[in-house]
Amino acid sequence: MPDLGKLLVVVGLLIAAIGALVWAGFGRGWLGRLPGDIHYSRENFSFHFPWVTCLLLSVILTLVAWCFRR
């Protein structure tokens, strides 16, 4: 049971740290505008799909989940 408490504290601190970074504007300039992200625009239509950003976030979250399983 003490391990569960430690895990909850660590997860809470990570969520608070990520929230503070997002609130401060970290990633605003490059997140979603990486090379390989699809952006298509015409006269009155715009489509944006952050393909590479999704892959990068998936890899990071997979590594974090893998570290917590060990």
C-alpha cells in the first residue's frame, strides 16, 4: 500500500509540472509545427494535422508508461 501512495504523489507532481509548463507557454512556438506536420490551406479552407507531433507525443508517453511499469 505505501507504494501506491508514492506513485500517486509522483503522478500528481508530474501532472502539476506539465500543467505549469503549458500554462507558461512552453511549446507554443514549435509544438504542432514540426517538420512533417500536414498543413493545407486554400482561399476559405484550412486543414492542419500534426502528424509528427502526435508520433513524438506517443513515443514520449510510451516511454513514461514503460518506466512506471518497471
